[in-house]
Amino acid sequence: MRTFMILALFWPALVSSCDLVPVGPPSCLDLTSTSHISTDTQFGQYIEGSGTNRKGEMFAVNYGNDSTLFALGQFHPQQRLFYADPVPNTHFNGIRFLNDNTAYTVDVANHRVLQLTVNEYPDGPTVVGSSVFCADPTMLQPNDLTLSKLGTVFTSGMRWLQDTNDTHGDIWSCLQNGEVKRLEVMGRTNGIDLSPDDTKLYVSESYTRGGTPYVQKIWLYDANVTTGTISGKRLFVDFEVLDGTQNVDIDGMKTDVAGNLWVTRHGGREVVAFDSTGAVIARVRLTFPNPTNLEFGGPSGRTIYVVGKCDGANTGCTDTLEVVTPGRSWSNLQPSGSSTLSKGVAYDRLSRDILWGMVFGKTLLNNVNN
Ligand SMILES: *[C@@H]1O[C@H](CO)[C@@H](O)[C@H](O)[C@H]1NC(C)=O
Ligand SMILES: *[C@@H]1O[C@H](CO)[C@@H](O)[C@H](O)[C@H]1NC(C)=O
Ligand SMILES: *[C@@H]1O[C@H](CO)[C@@H](O)[C@H](O)[C@H]1NC(C)=O
């Protein structure tokens, strides 16, 4: 009875945007995010690259205003400065934590990946040192980064011009020994993440003509995180074929521990989630139209924080969505052997979790019941 009422309540939403996808319900869920930071924001409109630490505290770039691209901030549970780089033209665009004391951030303007040394202070984590982890003047940016469990970095990057050609995007890797290499040159690359077992790399590629995007693809590679190399390139998703949204740029992407890929659509006011076969499993409507990235965090790694320019204001907003499966980055930061699917986690949106369990079947439902 309870389940029936919940379904009835959600049904009108279920048959709207997921209908764009040429697969029948119930294989796709329409979800709605909740505004987390909006009018009280301390972030500028270039907020990007959300990252989590072990505790699920959340960080992003562009703390301050439009002129402070050199500043990283914490946005959850409190808004505060995390790190301001002394190089004035530094333009941070993404951040990832390797452990409690080490994080990496990418600098678009100076074509480098910085390693940050982090200390815990009573009022929150603070950067106490920074050094260049890897750099190459021929990197197009980097735009975003992902990190393997043992700290191999992969970066995306682009040259944004009115007309994109096959040389306006790249993929690079940096090993812990400092070795940096270009892996591919292609159309504009942006979203980038590894599968939870570190064996696959997802990279987005976009093309623009006359200033308007017209190609939006996600490629899947076999990754070797020991050598920092990729191979076996194949198409994972082509939004033109999927739903005709090839004019909406793909931005940041993150995987969860079940191997699902969550993708922000800049200009599309949404996040789209795919399972590891490339089937759409959810579409999330946001409170702002231009999401730039997302990450899973919070105490159980099951809150998705989406960042982007606020709707109608030159400031940075964040939205949240509660889900059942923790994020890959958050999970990698937990002490080894600890369960990422612990008992007794409070669910403040039980109805949504029941739906997730119903739609995605036994595995996720078991996770809820564990
Ligand atoms: C932006 O923030 C910086 C650092 O707090 C400040 O010096 C600067 O005046 C601010 N700029 C604007 C346009 O508000
Ligand atoms: C691609 O664009 C670059 C400028 O970024 C230009 O130098 C190059 O000639 C272009 N290549 C092709 C094949 O059009
Ligand atoms: C990565 O490459 C090294 C060197 O070629 C190889 O020994 C290793 O088996 C590879 N790992 C994977 C997961 O393919």
C-alpha cells in the first residue's frame, strides 16, 4: 500500500524527461535535487570541480568572487577558504583527495597539477603546503582530473574556440614518480573519471560549430594505472543517438562504487546517470541550468553535491541529491576493510530509496537492507 502510494506520487515525474530516452520505464528515474547553497553563497560563478575528503566534507574552486580563480574553498558543512595560491594568474578547475594529508588540484592557466599538503585544524582542514606534482607547457589546460587508488592522475583539457577541430582536446597522465605524458589528442575533453576497480577510464568529448555544441560523446578506455596509459577506446554514450541533446555540453563526471557514471550537462539543468553498460538509470533536474561538476560526499558518501553558476546571478550554487550507492572517490578514502555500506544509516528520503531499490533491483535494495 505504502509503495503503491509512493509510486502514484512519483509517476507523473517518471514519465517526463526520462521519456526522452528510447527505453521503456522503469529503467530510468526522474529525480529532483534540492538547493543546498544559493543566496548565501561565498563562491563565484566559476565554481567547479567539486571534491570530497574522507569525512565527506566538500570542496570546490572559485571561493570568493569572479576574480579569485586562485582560491579553493570548502562548501560543506561550512563555507570557508581552503587554499589561496600565491601565483596571481592561477586558475583552479578541479580537486581530488588522495588521503587525509594529500590532495591534487589542476591549474588551467599554468598547465600544471599541484599537490597540496593538508592538515586538520579545529575549524577544519587547511592547506599547509603546495608543490608542483606535474606540469607540461603543451597541456591544453588541464580542465579536470581523476585519481587512481594509489595516486595516478589522469587529466582532461580543451582549447575552446567557435569551431572545434580534432586537436582542441587532450588526455594526460601523471605518475607518482612525476612522469607526465600526453595520451591522446581529440575534440574538447572535459569530464573524466575511473571505474571503481581502476581498470576503465571515462572521458567526454565535445565539438562546437559557430559557437554551438553539436557533438557530445563519452568514450570508454581500458586504463593501466601502473603505467598511466589507456587503450581499447570505444564509444560509451553518444547524446545525439541517445536523446538528441548534442547541443548541451557534457561537463564534470563521477562514478559511484557500483560503477554507475553520473554526468553534468552544462546548459541542460540536469545530471544524467548511466549504468556500466551505458543504459540511462536516472535523470536529475537541478535548481540551476549550468552545472559544472558533481561529487558524492557527506558522512556516508551517498549525498551527491552538484556545483554550478546560480540561475540568474554571477555567483556559485550547489544542489544535493540523496542516493543509495556511495561515490567512488569517497569510498577510496575510507580505511581499507571498513564497509562503505554500513548499517544504521539514516535515510531522510525513504520513498526515493525504495524506488531506487525497486528499479535497480536486488543489489541496491540489499545495500539498503544491510
Ligand atoms: C574579490 O575578492 C578579493 C579577495 O577577497 C577582493 O580583494 C576583491 O576586491 C574582490 N573583487 C570584487 C570585484 O569584489
Ligand atoms: C585546428 O585548429 C588549430 C588552431 O587551434 C589550427 O592551428 C589547425 O590548423 C586546425 N587543424 C585543422 C585540421 O583544421
Ligand atoms: C600495466 O602494464 C604493465 C606493464 O606493461 C603490466 O605489467 C601490467 O600487467 C598492466 N596492468 C594491467 C592492469 O593491465
